[in-house]
Amino acid sequence: MAPPPAAGVAFEPGLSALHPNAATPTGGFPNMSITVTRDWLNRRHRTLHMTIRDIDCATFDVAQTIELFQRWKVSLFSFFAGGYITTYPTNLPWQRMAPGLNGRDLCGEIIDAARKAGIITFPMIDLGEIPLEVAERNPDWVGRKADGSFYMKTDGIATACPLGGYIRECSIELLRELTGRYEIDGIKWGGASYGGVPGVCHCEHCRQRFAQDTGGSLPDKRSPEYEEWRYGILRETVRYLAEAVHQCAPIPVMGNLVWRLGRGQEVDDLCRSQDFVQVEVQTRTWNIQDDDSPASWDRFSTPIETTRYVSNLTRRPPWVVASTFLAWPWRRVAVPHAEQKLYLAQIAANGGSPMANLTTGSPLQHPDPRSFSAIEELYNFMADHAGVYDGDVSAARVAIVYDADSAALARRQNRLERGFLIEIQGAEDALDRAHIPYDLIPSAGLATADSRRYACLVLPAAEALSDEACAAVERLAACGVGVVALGAPATRDAAGSLRPSPLLALLGAGTIGDPQPFLRSSPHLGPSQAYLKHDGRHPIVAGIECPLIAVAGYWHPVTPKAGMAIPVRRGAAFRLFPEGLSRADQPDPDEPMALVRDEPTVRTVYYPFQWGYALSRVSHPDNDLLLTNAVQWAARDDVAAQLKGLSDVRLSLRATPGRLHCHLVNTTGRRRYLTEFAPVSDFTVRLACAKPPRAVRQASSGAALPFDWSSGWAAIHVPRLVDYDVLSLELA
């Protein structure tokens, strides 16, 4: 049975952990007494979301749907309940009751059947869209254009303003009706409930509030000042709706965040406002409403990136939602089985609760059920091995630092992709290919970070890193945490102005100059080629057999401090054509391209160039090795896991009390969409453990796997990996 609310157990909303060791709750709501059971709050769930359309209501078979969810071993799901689609006989005149209901209480039927089956339900409310007839009766609820006309979501649906009465006052009325009528486990707000129009909202609420907050008038077009103000309204609305739920009932609230790393407003404080956080990784392709633009794809590892980052913002596992359909814009055709399973498995392997978005009512009403077998396989696997997931934490010893100020600066300068994301995602991909487990953490968490938690920090493109974060990096480095930095860290303030970098001394540089291009084309030489050259002796260039490394992008002149090792330098650029004259005419300039500091307690590696951009242009294993070797060396080989070859097997390391769990997701041979698995066989995974483990088991087979232990490493032979599996070590 799904647990009903029980008295005597305090519930603390809004907990956050910007770093895995941060234990101090932030957020929370004063003067509130909230009591619900805790046992399911912190578990990793197997979740679904059902979009119930108005045409689905008449034929929705609740009993068979819940029976199907039981077979899939779903532990929690959300579904449309109120707002522009209302699935119960409401008494509120402004709600649009689904035409197919005909007096049926579909919402109540679903809640009752799920409770009897032991499945937790979160009815969802979406107040971002207003039926046009309601909007015309209440025009002050609607977002307005400069000419006074409504912002329209589509035919017959207007867009709500977050300051209007539809989102503010009506939300309370709706919550009281739902919580007074049903025994509800929790409430979910649809992402549109936070309001927002595609341009500037010129409604009277926004005119007055903008003048009150800024002293100015609304701009004609979105400006940085307006965006900052608008984001403040978003934060306020998210918190308002969370508090509204808590005022109406002692139940948790979950908000849906549509967010992609670096590409919009940050989710840190939004996560702290919620009891549960849902974040989307729905998008696979970007083809919305356009028959002329070229297709583009989201990275296959987007679920890894999103889950790892968001899981560091909340103590409870985030719900990470992926579509079962071809997003976007095709809602009726399913993602193939192989891609769907591995997309969701990457969430499960990295600390999240996977959520599959069912877009067309009950699964029984879907025209294309081909992805459902993937959900059933993965969720049954997770249920059968719940001890692997519940209460687990990351055991990674490396952290990539994501700096929101640097991302914002790159967005303002129109170089987010080329100047920022290409660096941070290049680091993610290189570490994934090298099977070095890592966390993705916000720079805001560095100030409270425990120096024992990580062996190495990676700072990619952190140009606007704050003084507080720089001081935290210095503190951690002094305690023995290795640092690998790329580009020009902390050389600009949040506004983009140049400043002396407080990190240069730590990284072994005295001064840093303006960026210079590696590939210097000229009317005299034409296209050119450029290389780094290395000494072949230092560990950061181990395995790079050629003394030259192809390079592109920009580099910074730096002045090394005394005592720095310089194993990588810049070679001379020279002409590409004609090939008979393709030679260096000038001596190598030998500027430092790697500064290495090696002291008893401090190890740093600094690459003063666009390493990620060079990697994207060259795509050569030698460029990968520059980073992964540096991380391994700076961490003093304390990287927690080792696996030779099989670069498309994604490895994640998690821990529960007394056990270490190595998650393996096999994306070998992936071609979007992935339509089949390419099993790999007979390989060895090496995991760090101080003593020989008592046993090692493979989750899929239940078999005890053979292993050897030596010098703090267990070498485990894996006979076969098909798609997703977990190796669990019982520690001595």
C-alpha cells in the first residue's frame, strides 16, 4: 500500500545539498508544521508521467492501467488533474473540465486504484494555459503584448502571467478543492504553472511591479535587466506555489524545471524551493515547427550531465524525465527500445529517479507502444535490486566545476557553445571515455566542500569564477586536492571586465595575456597548421607517442613562476599548402602550454588554451589524454575506477553503507536513434577498495564474479555486458 500521511514525523521541505557532504538544510518555510511519512521520500523511484488529454477521459481504463503499472513495477506517477485539462468534476467555474468526463471522476478513480496497488500518485496542476473563454472573462490574468493583445499559446489557449490572479489566487482555490476531496500523496506543478510569455509581458501587474522593483518602464524587447527581473518573478512564483501546497495540506510539492546546462537561468535556488525536483531531458532532436532548418541532436549523455548536476542541488533524488516519443515535435511515434532503455538507465546509474513521459493518456491508448518494453525491463531491474539504489551516494573522486557566472557571461557575449559548453562538455566526454567517475558540481558549493571528498577538481572555462570560489579552490588545493584548469580562469568579473586572476599564483602563472589564435592564416601563407609539442617525459603526456599534438582555437600567453614544470609548449604554425613547402620556416616560439606545479601537498596542471575547442576540432585520442592524464596525475591516481578500452561504456560509481556499486551503461555502437545493443565481453574493471572485498556480484545474473586484489585495487572480470548492469562489491 502507498503510505498515507502519518502524524509525528516532521517533514522539512526545500532541503538542498550543493555538495554531497553539505548537511545544513537551506530553504525551508518558517512557521509551518508539516508531517508526512519519510520512508518513500528519499527512495529512488521508478516513475511515469501521464498527459491525459480531454479525448482520453471517456475511454481511460483505470484498472488495466494500474495493473500494467504494477507489471512494470512503477512506484510513483504523476498525471493531469487540474488546470486547462481537469479530470474530475470540479466546482470551480474557471477550470476547463475535460469534455469526455461526462460527470466521471477520473482523478479520484486513479488515486484510489493506485493507493490500493501501493503506488504513490502526484496529481499535476497546470495553470500556465488559460482557456480563451476564461481569459476573456478575466483579462487581468493573461500575459499581454505591447498593443494590449493576449499572448496565445495556441488556438483557444492564452498564456497566463505569473503575477495574475489565475496563478496566484486560483491556485489556492484549486489546491483546497483537491486536498479537501482526495487523500493525496503530493502535488506536482506543471512547468507552465510558473508563467512566462515569449516576449515582454505588458500586463498591468507587470507594468506596476517592474516600476516598483526597478524604478523604470518595461522595455520593448527583452533586455538583461528585464531578464534578471523576470527570473526574480519566476523564483518568487516557484516559492509561492510550493508554500501554497504546504498551507493547504501536509504533503510534499514537486515542481517541473525545464533546464539545460548553461543555456538559461540557473536552477540552484529553484531546487531549494521544492520538496522534490523534476528536471527534463526530454529533447532528443531540435526540429520544432520548421521545415527548413537542419536537424540537430542533444548529446546522448545529456541524462548523465543533468542527473549528476541536479542531484548535487537536492538531498532527495531528482526525478529526471525523458520522453517515450520523438521529442520534438512528434508525440505519436515511440523512441526505439534500445535508445529508450539506455537513456533512462543513464539516469538510474547517476543518482536520479527515471521518469518516462507518456504523452497520450494511458499506455493502453498509445498508438505506438514500442518503447514500453524498455521501461518494463529497466524498472523491473531497479525494483529487483532496490538495495543498489536506495540511499546511495556518488563515490566519484573527481569533480568538474560548473560556474554559473561564467556561463552567464558566455551567453551575454554570444559564445556559450564555442567558448563555454564546448570546454565543460569536452571534459565530461573525455572523462567518460576514460572511465574516470566524476561529479558535476556548482561552484557555489566549493565554499563548504570537505577537502576529503574529492581528489581532483577540474575547472573548464571558469572565466568569471568569484573570489569566494577561488578562495575555496585555494583552500582545497592546500589540503591536497589536485586542480586541473583550462583556459583563463577567474580573469573576468561577472560583468565581463578584465581583472587580475586570484587563481594564477596557485596555477603557477605570474601574468596572463590576451587570447591569440593557434592557426594564423594570412594572405602570404594561406591556411596554416599548428601543434603543441611535449617532452615525452612527464606523466601528463604519457601514452602520447608522437611528440606533436594537433591543436586549434585560442591560447593565452602566460608567464610561468619559478619552479614550474613546462612539459608542453607551443610549436610554430606553418603553411598547409602546397604540401611540398609544408614545413616550419621559423623556430618554435616555445610559449608554455602546460604549467605543472608539483609540491608535497599541492598538485596543479594549467592548460592556458581552449582545450575543449581543440578537442572538438581534432577529435584525436592524444587530445583526450592531455586532460585525463592531468586529472589522474593531479589526483595522485585516486580516481576510484579503471577500465581499459571500451570507450563507449559509461561508468558511474555509487555507494551504499558497506557496499560499492559500479554502474555500467553500454552505449557501444550508438547511432541516433540507437536501435540495437552491441554486447561487449571478457573485460576487467578495476575499482579502488582499501581491503579485498568479501564478494563481488553482477546484478543481471546474480553470479559471484572472480576478482583479484592488490595494492588497494580489486580487478573484476566481467564476462558479458549487454546494455545496463551493476557490479556490487561487499566491502570488508
